[in-house]
Amino acid sequence: MASKASDVRPKITLACSECKERNYITKKNRRNTPDRLELMKYCPRCRSSKLHRETR
């Protein structure tokens, strides 16, 4: 069985770039997006849509 570290679709955490709160957990495909994921998502702490980046 494959280890979690070499998984093709690992679970990642998205953190708000403004307040650094980790709001979302999602999966990504490492083959399609090898760099860090950046998405505009709603941050409940900031109460607006902010850029969320992948954390390690």
C-alpha cells in the first residue's frame, strides 16, 4: 500500500492569507498542480472573501 506522503491526492489545509486561520480542508492532485494551491474563499473571521493558500 502507498504511504500518505507519496499519495497522488493528499489532503491539504487552506489558510487565510490575512488572518492565517486554517478554514478549509480539501484534496488536490499533485500531478496536475505541483505548486501550492491558492483559491479565493470566504473567511468567517474576516467576514469577506480572501485569498487562501495551501499550508504544509
